[in-house]
Amino acid sequence: MTDAFDKIELELMIHAETEHAVLVSADGAEDAAMWCSKALLDFQGPIRCGKAQIVTMDIRLAETKGLL
């Protein structure tokens, strides 16, 4: 079970969005972006492609996707 200590807030660039996933990067470079399931992320406000926004996710997911 995860708790609040297993979560991290990151400012990520949202490059693209599908029904179930978003293409995000930590440095704004689309060539280094990773697809993440929207079900595993919490967004502050509506998803805005082409903009950076605060995203909350499991810290292990952020590590796995190279977002830290």
C-alpha cells in the first residue's frame, strides 16, 4: 500500500495526451519524454499540452521513468 510519503510532486512538461496516457518530460525535451498512464498521475488543474504543470505521482514511477 502506498501512502503520502511514497508520492512526489514534479513540474513536468506535457508534450502529448491520449485517452489513457500523457507524454511527459522533466527537462522539456520531447526526445527524452516518457509515456505515463493518466490513471497513475494526479494533475493540478486540467491537462495542458505544450505547458509545464505540477504532477503528483508515485516516487518509484518517477524513478523508473527517469523523471527525477
